[in-house]
Amino acid sequence: MTADQQQRAPVPEHPGAGRPLPPLARVGSLARSVQLFRAFTVEQTDPAYFYGLLALDSVREASRWCELDGATMVDVGGGPGYFADAFMATGARYAGIDPDAGELERRGTVASNTLRASGLSLPIADDVVDLTYSSNVLEHVPAPEEMADEMVRITRPGGTVVISWTPWLSPWGGHETAPWHYLGGRRAADRYADRHGHRPKNDFGRSLYACSIARMLTWLAAAERAGRVERVEILPRYHPAWARWLIRVPGVREIVAWNAVLVLRVR
């Protein structure tokens, strides 16, 4: 799909909400970054709007690295079906995997082609998927390297792996406990529980873990040395194109990237 086709692609209404999604801002533009950050502010109050818009943007981004029409894909952490709707609309043969029954049923029913399973042990055969995709899941597993290994394992040679996650030291690293996570993940979660009377959904050490960019680049370097993958791109997901150089600056990238993306080709 060309960039021009991506811009002209029809934008469906997002399920479960009364207002349609706006047209996506231009690829790589500052307007896109602002649009996504504004949507992010209503994640809790209007999840259909946020996840619907993020799903459409994810489809447009993924189409840069993989022809989606007719592709067999697995979405690790697919959740309640917003991503399923968006990817299947392109003609992709989609399967979603998520371990959380509550997430799967968030829209009232479980989305089609969705399976409850762990990203650390994917129930998929070796070398069978054209695209293995994951959005904002890696920081929710205790062993992110194992999940990345599983994603590579099920992807055929020449296939594509796309992994995005929120680095721990980014402003949203603690999720709903941010910015107090800078004083310690457990302390931030305990503070949240004291203020709200219940544990946070993203509870450090239980459902949220510290996953840095440096950690995953170490994993990637080992996978490259073993001849398993080659890197296609590493970028900050929500930044405009002119700011993508930030991902190359050690230390700084952990704080300013907000969300990191690894795009890999399986060998």
C-alpha cells in the first residue's frame, strides 16, 4: 500500500461509541502525534475512541512493512477486538491472542478469531505467520525476551515482526500510576491503592514490569548474532518523522520515546 493509498483509505466508525473516528493525520506529521496524544487522554473515559483510532493508525503503520491483504497475522495482546476489526478490514487473515478474559470481553462479547493464551507460550506452530504484531503488551509480561522469542518463532522466514511497548522510564511508564513510578513502581502502585481504594489495573510486579529499550536492544543484538532476525526499523512510535533520531540516543530515548517500536524481518 502506498503512502497516498494510506491517506485515502476510508475510516470506519469506531464500535461502541456515538461519534465517528476522525481522518488520520498525515503519516509522520506533528499533527498525527498531537492527534494520538489527544486520543490517549480519553483512554479511560472513551476506550472505543482511543483504541479504535490507535488500531487504524497501527494498520497504516504495519502496512509500511508488510502487505496486509491476504497476509496471515497473529496479534499478541489483541484485546477486545478493535485491532481485529481494523486489520481484518484490510483483508488480513487475523488471529488475536490475549491471556486476560476481562480484556477479551470488554466490549460485551469476545471478538472473532481470538484465543485466550499467553504471549510467553503462543499456541501456534513454527514458521507459519506472515506478520506477528504486538501493541503495548511487552511491558505487561515478566519475561519480555521470551515473548519476543515466541513472536519470532511463529513467523515464517521473510515474515515481519512488529513489537511496540511503553519503556519504563517514559512519562507513561507507570501507566495510571505515572509519574509516581519515577519514585519506584511498587511505591507508585501502593500510593494509587491508598488514594483509590483498589489496586491499579497495571500493578507493578503483577501486571506491569520495567522494560527498557536498552533491554530489548540487547535481546535484538543476540537474535541478530544468532542469524534469527534482521532489523528493519527502530523508532519512537508516536513521534513525528523529524524526531525519530531520538531513538538512537542512549539514555535519552528511555525517557522521551514514550513508546518504542522494533520492526524485524525473520531469517
